[in-house]
Amino acid sequence: MGVLDRYYVYNDTIFGILLHCLKLLNYSIHPPDKLNNKFMGQEQLEDIEVKLLLEGVYRYYGFDFRNYALASIKRRIWNTIHAEGLTTISGLQEKILHSPECMERFLYKLSVNVTSMFRDPSFFLTFRNRVVPILRTYPFIRIWHAGCSTGEEVYSMAILLHEEGLYHRSRLYATDINEMSLRKARTGIFPLESMKEYTQNYLLSGGKKSFSEYYTAAYENAIFSANLKENIIFSQHNLATDHSFNEFNIILCRNVLIYFDKVLQMRVHKLFYESLIRFGILGLGRQESVKFTPHETDYKELENGEKLYRRIH
Ligand SMILES: C[S@@+](CC[C@H](N)C(=O)[O-])C[C@H]1O[C@@H](n2cnc3c(N)ncnc32)[C@H](O)[C@@H]1O
């Protein structure tokens, strides 16, 4: 389902949205006297514009970026402003609210989709050594890749599970907020020029075969074997607003939480905790952790430094 389809037509006029936003900013009965306000600098003005833009996007399109880390989201907003040939955040707001095509481009810019196969190979090595023996004890395995981007991570997992003889009893749910990324992921086609790096990652992660056995080279592309995606279900899911949709043995959400502020991180940690079976495994990115979250004591790190946690309570 694309942005156009997700178009929520509210009865509110744009004016109504702005009024609501002004209320959120406590700018109601006694607005500050800007002309004499020497304390309100450019940066505060920019913060107001960012809040108005994100509120408008949420109210009109239903995509909630209001709790993303501010510094990172500002950078992406400015990238979009330049790419769209505009000069202000308010200008971008107007264009986005009136053009779903511009919204789709904005969405693509906001969702950082950098990824690679067997990213951080030691994570996958630890997964093979420490998690696979646990998985062998389950008759059926459900894995959720939350924030799967263009699919490189979930295809890596499919390869690993094939090699460990577990793929036939696994179901991999690969979700992302970004439909454009999911469309790419479903194809299982990645740039041929990345294969050198991915082969190295694969070998470092304990890969057992020749990596080229998994794909066919065609012009600039590496087309991965169709049997790798037999048990993968790709679907749009928004971690900021959607609920869980199953109970999982494994949840991997790597390099996604770093883009969220504390409030949103806590929401997502709660969602993961509630979606994992007892003794299930949570995998996070290098710079992410369960430390300093309300669920810190509910998990035990599987191996020092690797972001693989076992739910113990
Ligand atoms: C940097 S990529 C991580 C990809 C992969 N997990 C990895 O580690 O290589 C971050 C992904 O998170 C997705 N994302 C951002 N906000 C999201 C949200 N609210 N719900 C679901 N996915 C989100 C982005 O679309 C992007 O594909």
C-alpha cells in the first residue's frame, strides 16, 4: 500500500491542523510578542516549523515521525528542502501537504535505508553459535525483522537458516514503514558490485558454502535464488503506531531505534518485549541496547558486546 493509498482524508482543513499545532506549542491566547522577543532565535523558529510539519504529516497522511530524534530528522528535512528546490521548512510543509508525490519522496528521505548482507558479521557468527542451538529445540520458528529496509538482512538470515537445516520450519516476517524499500526487498535483486563485500561478510559470519551459489549474476545485478524467499512474508508495519501481529521466537530490529527519541524507543521496547515468547531472542544494532530501558532486567546478554539478548522474565 503506497502513500497515495494511505491518504487519510480528515474533515479538518489545513487551517484546522495548524490551529491544533499552535495549541500543541502553547501558542494560544497570549502569543509571545515576536517583534520584541529577542530571545527567540532562528533555531527555536526552526524547531517550531519542524513540529508543525511533522504534525501535519501525521494528521494528513498518518505517518508519525513526531518522536524521531530531532537532529537526525532536521538533517533529512533540509536534504529534502534542497532536493525539492525550496528554501524553508514551511515551504516544504506546504508542498508535502498538497502533493502526495512529494510526501512519498520525503518518506524515502526520512527512512534511512542503508543496509547490507551479513552486516556486522560477528553478530551473525554469534547468532549461528549461540542462537541456532536454541532454535533447534523449537518445532516451528517465527522471526520478525522489524525495519528490514531493502531486505539484505532477511535474505542473510534465510541463507543462514538454510545452511543450518532450519529454514523449512521457519517463517520470517520482514516489515518496514517504507513501501518503496519493501518493493525492492521482494525482488531479491541486489547490485552485483556489492557482492565482494557481502561475500567477505558471509565468510566472516561463519558461512559454509561459496556465497555465489546463492545468486545468479545478470548484467549489474545479483538475483538471489527464489527458494530463499519461500518462507519470507514482506509487509508494511510502522513501529511508531502499529501493534504486534504475532508471537515470535526471534525479533531482530537493528539500526532502527537509533533514529527514534527516548519516548518512541520505550514504546518499541515494550512492543518487542510483549511480542517475544519467554526465552525468545532480541537482536539490536551495534549502537543500540536494552540498557536504561524498563526491560533491562528482563533480558540477559547472550555474548559480551554482541547485541543479542535472551528474554528471561
Ligand atoms: C538503517 S535501516 C536498517 C536496516 C537493517 N535492519 C539493517 O540493520 O541493516 C533503518 C530502517 O528502519 C526503517 N524505519 C524507520 N522508521 C520506521 C518505523 N517507524 N517503522 C518501521 N520501520 C521504520 C526505515 O525505513 C529503514 O528501512
